[in-house]
Amino acid sequence: MFEVIKTQGRARRGVFQCAHGTVQTPVFMNVGTQAAIKGAVSALDLKEIGCQVELSNTYHLHLRPGDGVVKEMGGLHKFMHWDGPILTDSGGFQVFSLSGLRKIKEEGVTFASHIDGRKIFMGPEESMRIQSNLGSDIAMAFDECVENPATYEYAKNSCERTLRWLARCKEEHDKLNAQPDAVNPHQMLFGINQGATFPDLRVWHMQETAKIDCDGYAIGGLAVGEPTEVMYDIIDAVEPHMPQNKPRYLMGVGTPSNIIEAVARGVDFFDCVMPARNARHGKLYTWEGSINIKNEKYKLDESPIDPQCDCPVCRNFSRGYLRHLFVAGEMLAMRLAVLHNLYFYNSLMAHIRAALDEGTFDAFRETYSAKLDQRL
Ligand SMILES: [Zn+2]
């Protein structure tokens, strides 16, 4: 299911097989929260901008339209018209970050919907059932993403519980895949490492998590406000304890530089709302650094966002036109900006893979790691 075909230092070039196709890694997953990419981008567009894996949010789809509705509509692939791989998160992160009122118990979490305030219960079994109804290729285990900063005591109790939750997820997931009416009987399950910013907890939790046979393993609970160096230190501590023959996923990360640095530390999968969110605010990525397209200096600029970019936006539209769309508040501004930024991230990953194929990743990292995060 996953094969590492080349390595350079700790960086891995791999191929991952799932029910809806083959994924070349390292890969950046494009976030379509509610089965749509914010900024009026559809699954048809994802094909054109080089997306390999789409990521949807369990919490959001459970609340609206309801995972039962999605199942009746034939599953998430058919519902949103995307035939490639889909990963669904567990809902845990949103339960803990979006809902104001929540109560954690051993069984799971009771929380208030951020839409209408109604009380909802979600635990490992519920999360697995919802993701089974959605029919994604990869389901994520239900975990608690501990707030930063956290006390050692809290983080320890929490990641022990997350471990017990993973065992329950695994049991329920196996049961659901065996159901005759399973939307995707080949759905995979990834476990998640937690432990806040405490290296010893992180390592212990990873070692215990790896004992439960999952199809991949993620590092969660990072990029939640801790300094970048702390994040890199945690990856350095955890990575040696992650199974070599399974994909590794760093959740919610990050800037182009964060991605290059995490690839160098042995990570294969990424996702982040940053490129799409930044696009909607006019912050666009180029191979020289990022620009703010709303800036006055682009008013009469006839060049594309990035002369080195082959995306549908850069092939057809000028900076001056895009700036005008932003200033005029046209919806098209966001759509074009999101298309470019996601294409940029997907193409960044393609460049990383090519560098790994050619054995030039160190030079690529040297040239681009700092450069891509600078503002022009
Ligand atoms: Zn472009």
C-alpha cells in the first residue's frame, strides 16, 4: 500500500495506493472543508491544479448536510464529484477548537454545534461511523488536540486517553469496513500522535500508537501557536519511532518552508488551510516569495502573478487585472487567487518529488526553504 522508492537523508520519495488511486509522495492535500474548496473552487478545478488528495472535514459534514445524507447520495466521492483519493479528519480538531461548550469524558465529547447550538456527542465509534458513511479513502482516528500551552499533567492524561480511543477506533473501523453496505470497504485508518510540546510524552505516545496496526501515522497538535523550532524539534524526536513502511502525515502544516523542512525530517503527507486562506486575503505565493496583490504597485502590472507558474490563472490573467478584482470586491478575485495558491503548493510538492528523484533535494532545500517564506 505504501512504498518508499527513494530516500535522501531522512527525506522519503514514496508511492501510496488507496481505493481511489495512486498518490505520489510527498504530497500536499487540498482542503475542501464542507466538500467544497473555500473560494468557489470545485472538484473539477482540483483536477486542473494538480491536486492528488482532497481533504474534507468530518465535523462540518456531520453537521451539514449530515453524513447520512452523504451516504444516501452515494458517498463523498459521488456527492462532490471527485474520483480521486479523499482523506477525512476525525472531527476531533473542530470539536475542540470550534465549539465553545464541550465536556470530555472517557466515552467521548459532548459539544454544542457552532451552527445552531444543539448538543452533539462524538466519540471514537461515532467518528468512525461518520467517516464510514462519508466513504473516504483514509479515515483519521478520533483524538484530542490539546490546547497550547498545556500542563504536563493534562497532556499526559489526554494522550493516554487518545491511545485508548485509538484502540476503540481500530475495532469499530474494522467492523464498519466489513459491513455489506460500507460505502468504501477499503477505507484505511491513520493513528495520530499527540503529547503537546513534551518530547518524552510525544515519544512514548508514538511508540504505543505504533503498536496498534494502522495504515499510516500522523503527528497532530502542532502548528497551534508553538515556535517553529519547537515544531521541528518534536518532529525530530517522534520520527525515529514512526514505522518506516507506513506513510507519515504532519497535520495542519504549513508554510512552504515548513513543508520543505518537514520533508527533510521524513514526513510524507501534509495539509493546511493557509494557501487558500491567504489567497482570499490577496497573499499570493511565487517562487521568489509571497506578494500582496492588493498593493498599489501592481495597478498597471501586465505580468502574471508568477512568471514561473503554469497555472490556469498565470497563463491567462495579469497582476493588474487580479488587483482590480480584489479592489472591486469581485468573487472572481478569490477564486483565481485560491486556484493559483493551491496550484503553487501542488507544484511545490512536484518539485520536491523531482528533487528527491534526482538526488538534488539538499540543494533544493538550500535554495528555497528560506526564500519561499519571504514577503516581497
Ligand atoms: Zn499561477
